[in-house]
Amino acid sequence: MRAVAHVDRTLCFGTGMCEAMEPTLFELTDDGHAVFRTTRSGESEERDARDDTGPTRLREIAECCPAGAITVTTTQSQVRKVHAGMEWDVIVVGAGPAGLMLAAELRLAGAAVVVLEKEDGPSPESRGMGFTARTLEVFDQRGLLERFGPLGRAPGGHFGSVPVDYAVGDGAHASATGVSQARTVAVLGEWARELGVELRYGHRVVAVEDEGGQVAVGVETASGEQRLTAPYLVGCDGGRSLVRRSNGFGFPGTDATTELLLADVRDLELDPLWSGGRRPQGMLLAAPLPDGVMRVVVHERGRPPRARSGPPEFHEVAEAWQRVSGDDISGATPVWVSSFGDAARQASEYRRGRILLAGDAAHVHLPAGGQGMNVSIQDAVNLGWRLGAVVTGRADESRLDAYHAERHPVGAELVRNTRAQAALFLGGEEMQPLREVLSQVFRGEEAARELAGMVSGLDIRYDVGPGDHPLLGRRLPRTSLALPDGGRVTTMELLHPARGVLLVLGTDHGRTAVAEGWKDRVDVVAARLVGGPGASGLSGTDALLVRPDGYVAWTSADGDLGAALRRHFGESSV
């Protein structure tokens, strides 16, 4: 057996004496040998723990520390079940943001994970350039935000070039900008490795087959061909996903009707065109990026999609820019050049047997509003805790059906709203009356808030069971809590270990006893709201059950706690 614990702030050696350390990963092997890895430096310290009582020692380590000082990610009941003849519980194909986020979430759940990536190293390309409000919360839930450094807020916003104030009201829907996708990949890759994910670059997957009891993968590497097997595989291998194409997933939708050219360049000064600038011959976009880079995008009206075996040359971008704008940008120094279209498709199902899809492998669309990478990351967080519970034996595989049920509608909405934006963004003068009408509508706070909630992901509501409390099925808002010992914690910090949380805000009413059978999966936290219910958005309930992905699965106003625990976390262990 193997148990894993992630320590956020302090590592306690079980003696009641706590030593301040960097965030640390603690692994306990079946021979009682413990390895403590400080996750920022990568250094390891080994300690003999054979006199301990096995994996249960992890829980004792947490319990002897002051409240809130230490959190245990995985305990004895979350130890990986070894699958005969298989080294891995899950194979993830693709080391982009979705694949890396998923791998880390699976590792937090106790699964053994390998990520296979065809490229020789992390991609320097950056289609995505920021985070929506919900993705910011997701990173906050795992304690990752500080790793990205200072985050700038996006200046204004638009929906298909029509201005929208996404920071309407209290600003909660505002997105962050200035973080390249390459930086996101670097941060998530570092985090995944710290948690024990194995990343294998230069591993091109050429065949995937669900064999009934396992998934077999054919891989080409520089040293030859390999065959790997695992109980489950997740395709996070992008819009041209081999996993999807070779395993019978339907992919209905519309083909691209046009092509847009993109270039990140240096040595170019342009006035920003954040929402795009329309010209008689097409559309232009110019956005300054960090480190003196300018992103230019040009759409030349009437330009059909082209079959390409590689990226376009920069001279194509410069020539198209000149035809549309009349300006010469050929003297700029290209950093990265790419092209994309307005194809809009979605997988008809996100799971077929032991194979699942996440991210761009499940949905492709015009990259409007920066939603693609963000929705992909949220796909991964929705799937990770479920699949982790299945492969470690804490839930049966029927729990995976909820992944499709919850995320397919989100993907459908993504495809729908990006198609609407494509019509506004790329259409000609015939669309101008509609743009003008929508511009007036979006100035109203109610309309702006509705649109902001849709694009940001903050208004997602899942069907989590019976009940009508306003928070049920919605994400838990960031809220400050006071602990019984006088300490303070936020709801985001409670989710750092990626476990369920039963948050008791009033009289217990026996709820802790009900949750006893799930203590290996759900933490019970007694606290009171700082500032009162009205200041937090948690009014109308004195207890909440929160899933590892941050969504409220039950409130005290909504019936049977035991039924909610079984629905979301499997059967009781007692």
C-alpha cells in the first residue's frame, strides 16, 4: 500500500512538535518507509516510519497539529489499489493545461498517473492569455494563485467585439490577463511533478484500445515502441484528438468557413485593438502582451480555410494585415505564428467505457473571449476527483457518468456562445445593426451581469440532487471563517487538499456522526462566518456539504445528508 499526504504549511512528525517547512509531500510506502519532499525545492528527506501503525499514521499526524496548521490530502482509505500487471491507474494523453490539471487532481485523490505528450517538451505556444473568474477560483481552491505572480485585470471586455463590462457590480466576474498559456503549463507542470505525476515528453500515442478490463496504448518514442496499460485513459490531446477519433466518439458540429492568422511579434508598436477593429476588408485585433510582445490577429473577409501541414509563415500574416489595414508590419520580429478557424464541434459523449475526453478533445470552437483553456481546466477539475475515487476503490464506476451529465451542457453552452460571437466578430456590415442594438442592451447592469456569469463560469449550476437552496449545485463563494480555536481560514483553503468538506456553521445536530462513515473522504469543519451570513452569501443554511471541485452538494435546508454523501462520495466505509 501507499499513502500520500500533502502538507500546506507545517509538517508535524507525530510528536506534537511542529516544524515550519515549505509545502511538503509525505509518502508512506508499504514497508513503512516515509519520504518527505519539500515541494518548492524538490529536496527529499527520508525517515523510517516502520514503528508507526501504517498509513493510519497520516491521519494522526494531522490530528496532533493545531487546527488549520496541516491538511492531509490522502489517507489510508484512499491508498491506491494495485491493478494486476499495471503500473498506472490512469494514463492521460496530452500535457496541456487540461491534461496537467487533471493529472494533479488525480494524484491528490491518490491515483498513480502518467502523462504522455508527443512533443519533446512543454509547448511555448500561448493561445490562451488569461483566466476567467471561475478558473481563478479553481486555482485558489488548490493554493496555486501565488505561483502565477501578480495578476492584472482585463481592461474592459467584449462579446464578439460588442463591449461588455465583465467587472459589473462587485467585480467578481472580472477575468485576469497577462498570463500566457506557456506560463500556465509551466506552473501546472511543476505542481503535477511535485505531487508525483510522471510526465513523459517525446511519447507519441499512436493507438488506443479499450480492451474491456483495461485500456492498451501504443506509444512511439525515440528509443522505440512501447505498450502501456491502465484501467482508465483520458484524452486531453486537443482538437485533433487521436483518442477521440480512434474510439468511436461522435463529434457533430460545423466545419470551419474561414481562416484567421495570428502572430506574436516583437519590435512593433500599435494602438491596442482589444475588441477588434473592423475594416471593409476584414477584422484586426492587436493586444500588447508581457515582455514587449504584441499579438496581432487578422481576418481577411472571404479567406477560405486552408489545409496546412504546419503554421503559416509570418509574411502571410503581414501581407494580410496590409491588405486589410493598409499598414506594413513586415518589419516586426515574429515569435510565434499560427492560424485557426471557426469550426464548432462537441463530442457527443465524454465517456465511452474506460476512455474519457476532457478539454479541446471534447469541444472545439472559435477562441473567443479566452474561454477554451478555462473551460478545459474546469473539465479536468470536475473529472479528477471522481475518477480518482473510482480507481482507488472508494466509488464504483457509475460515478463517472455524472462527469458527462455535468460538463457536456457546459461544453454545449461554450460552443453556442462562441458561435454567436463568431457571427458578430467576423460578420460584415450586415451585422452592424445587431452590434449596435446589443451594445445598448449590454450597457444595462442586468444584461451585463447575465452575460458575465455565462462567460466567466460563475453561474454554472449542476444537478446535484433534491433541494432548492440558492447555493445548491453552485460553486462555494470565497468566505472567511472563524475556527473554534480562534484561528481564521477561508473556504478556498479548506479545499486545498481536494477532499470533500462538511462545513458546520451552527449546531451540529448529529451531522458529524452521519459523516463518520466518510471521514476518509470528507473533512468535517466546524466554524462560524466572519461578518455574518449576509456578508458571505451563505445565508439560509447552517451546514453545507462541498465537493472537492468546490460545488455545494447539500445544504441543511435540502434533506438527507446521508443520501447526499452516498450520491457524491460513494458508500460509507463503516
